Amino acid sequence: MDIAVEKKEIIEWINSLKNPFVIEQIKRIKNKDSDSVDFEKEWKKGVSINEAREKTADFIKSLPWKK
């Protein structure tokens, strides 16, 4: 499909929106700056594989299993 046609369809769809939540989500996408992600900072927030395994095992044990 031609990019101009796609843009026109998107603009028409945006003009038809009435849900403020959807409009806010579109604004966030528009304002999102992918270069501003600090991968080192995000990496520090991560969970180790062992910690993830422990949390998963604890969660599975907490479920109401029928025997």
C-alpha cells in the first residue's frame, strides 16, 4: 500500500477517536524518544535467572492445586 494512503487512513482513524485513553496512548507514542533509553540503567533493574526461577517456583507453589 502507498505510504500516502496509509497516512490518510491513520489520520482519518485518529480523527474518529473518542476515547481519551487511546488518544493519550497515541500522544505517548508520538513523544517517545527511543534514543533516551539508558540500557545500563535498565539492565540493573533486571532479575537474575536464579531469582526468576525462585519467584516462579514460589508462585506455582502458591496456586490452589487440586490433588
